[in-house]
Amino acid sequence: MAVYKPKGSNFYWFSFTLDGVRVRENTNATNRKLAERIYHQSVNELVEKKRFPTDKQDVTFTKLIERYLTEVTPDKSSNTQRDERRFAEELRKFFGEKKLSQITADLVFQYKQKRKQDFAKKLRQRLDKAKDQNKKVETQQPEGFGNRTINRELNFLSATFNQAIKVWGWCSFNPVSAVKREKEKKHIRYFSEVVFQKILTFLVDWVRPLVIFARNTGLRRANVVNLKWTQVDLEHRMVILDASEMKNSEFLGVPLNNPALEVILAQKSQQEKSARSQFVFCKKNGEPYTGWGVTAAFKRGCINAGYSEYRFHDLRHDFCSQLVQKGIDLYTVQALAGHKNSATTQRYAHLSPERLRKAVSALPGHAEVKVEKKGLTDSSVNP
């Protein structure tokens, strides 16, 4: 029993073990119920003190975010840095000047719910705007709209707490670890040649080369939009991206097939007639196109062609899907796409039934099975 009255004493005491250390104290209470309340309060205070040492209890969420962005974020790729600054701004709106000890799993859950409401409102606004412009839109809310962004924000929040725990010693509990992530709807779309050619005809002239290049290299939008001539090796027909420019912070070299090379040569010829830019794809003033501008132009072309479900990122899916369907092994696809782990590439495995068919053909007795035009006969199957 945690609360007890020692023999010969008028007061109740309590006893418990914290991290292997026995704690015994006198409640100075003669009433048992009062002694139990004092016991529970004392335990909570000691546990809280251990989680947030006295000299760390005043650390605010704003201070945590500022230090993380200053000391940790700069070591990541430029795209990741941009994303983390955006996540930080969104999180700061909600958690503000709260102390780390005040940020509980329940509060993180409330943040997640708020973000779901934000995205639902954003979707309604999009639908209303599209209706006002007499555009054809889906009447039902897409399942999982915004879930990927919410999960990435929670992952970033979790990373800041892990840094505070393991490196800075500001706390000893990560409240995000107890919050379940949202389900993400994984899309793997690829284009038939007929569909892709139709979409090309509806694209504005300036975005068409970027789309063809993206489809034939599998590069992410940011890498295509910001591609520089210094990253193009025409002699070896390669695009070489430094680790600092990649989402997964790893070096990537992508060979240029004929369609991709033709795009590069056309861009080179075009720029030789005007002001030369450091960017392969650029405006007349030499500045690169914006990512959102490229996405919007591609989306308009898809909608006008009658394929509103496609996104610019589907060009990357198409690159991986087409390779797998042509019989290229997953390890090679992983290397070409720059996937950090094989789990991402495995999403395309189902697109290669021939590879699976060849695998099962290695089993004993396969060569003895005879298939007739009208089906299998009893005598054609070995026992």
C-alpha cells in the first residue's frame, strides 16, 4: 500500500519507487483520504520535475522552433528547409508561447483536428470558386484531402521534440509519439501514350518542354524547375544533382534518353539566340519558372484535355511505372528515381506481372503443365 501509518505514528506516510529510487515522505495528515490526495499530488510533481527539470521548465515552443530552424534545418536540402520553415510557421500559430510542459498529446491531437478543419474549409472555397467560374468540379470531397501535409507537419513537430529530448535535454517526453497519423491515399498514376500526347496538345508552349523532360527523367518538380546548365553533362548525356539539391539529401545521376536530350538541346539552342541564363528552363528575363506556375499550367492542360485527375507529380510516377512495365528491375528503378529506400519503389512492383510469372516458372513441374485452348484437361495436370 502506497499510503500507510507507521506503528506508533499519528500521521500517514507514503512510499513509492521512481527510477529505482525509493521515496518515503510524511504527509503530516491524520486523515487517510487527505493523505492519499497529498500522495498523488507529490507523485505527479516529482514525475513532472523529472520530465521537465526546474531550469528547463520555462522553455517555450517558440524557443524550441527557433533553435531547431537555426541549428538543425540548415543542414538539410534547400527544399526541406523551405518545407520546415512553412511547417514551423503553421505550428507556431497554434502552440505559440506555450511551455513545452504544457504541450500534451491531447493538445497535439487538437492541432491535428484543427488542420483537418482548415483543409476542409480550403476545399469548400476551391469548389465554390470553381462553380462561380463555371468550371467542372467534383461534387464530393476527395478522401484524405490534406492528410499528407498534416502528417508532414506532425513529423516535423516530432523531430523538434526528439531534438529537445536527446540533444538539448529540455524535456524527456515526446507528445507527438502518442498521436496517430492520418491515412494517406497513395496515388500511382501513369499515362498511356495516347493520353499523354493529348495532354501535350493542350499545354501552353513554355511548359511543354518541362513536362516532356520530367516524364523522361523522373525528376521532382523542384529539380526540373531549378535545373542549371552546370548540372547538365552533355558529353556523357547525364543530369547530375548534388546531395544538397535532393529531397533525400543523396547524390543523383540520371542518364538522358533521346526525348530528354532533345529537350535540353532545344533549350540550349533557344538560349543562344537570346540572353543566356544559368537555368535550363527560364523566362525571357532569364529567371526560372515558379513551381506553382508550372503546376498550374500543367493542371490547366490536363483539365482542358479531359483528364483532371492528373498532377505534375504523376509524371514521376509515370517514369517509374513505365520502367517497371518494361521489365527493368526494382533496384535499378530505385537508383534512377533516387528513392532513399526500397519500400518506396516497391509500390510499383505490381506493375510487373511478367517478373512474377518468371519467378513462379522456376518451381518444379512447371514445364510439364500443358495448357489447351479450351482449358486444362484432367490429364494435363501433374499430381
